[in-house]
Amino acid sequence: MFSMVEWHARVAKGWTYDTWHRGRFLEEWADPRVLGELHETFAYYDEANIKRGPLKTVDLFRKWL
């Protein structure tokens, strides 16, 4: 997931754009639109969230990445 967010930032701002390492300081370099939806892609330990997480990931990839 973080690789796709990094690639998205680099495509938008140039391939040498500093995206730190493994999502470090993600809030500072990632597209705010992506950040706004990223939290929905992580699932918690209940059935509804486990179903929702992967679907939101697909939505995020389709929309921004």
C-alpha cells in the first residue's frame, strides 16, 4: 500500500520527490485526498471491518492510485 502512495506522490511531484522510507512522515508528503481515505483501508478485529478494509483499499486504488 505505501509503495503505491509513494509512487502516486512521485508521479505528481517528480520521481526524485522525497517520500522518506516506509511511510515515515506520510502526512507531510502524501496527497491529502489519499490521506483522507487511507484510514478506512485498515481493518480492525470485527467482521464488518474485515470486510470493509479490502473494499476500501480497492476504492482508494481506483480513485487516486
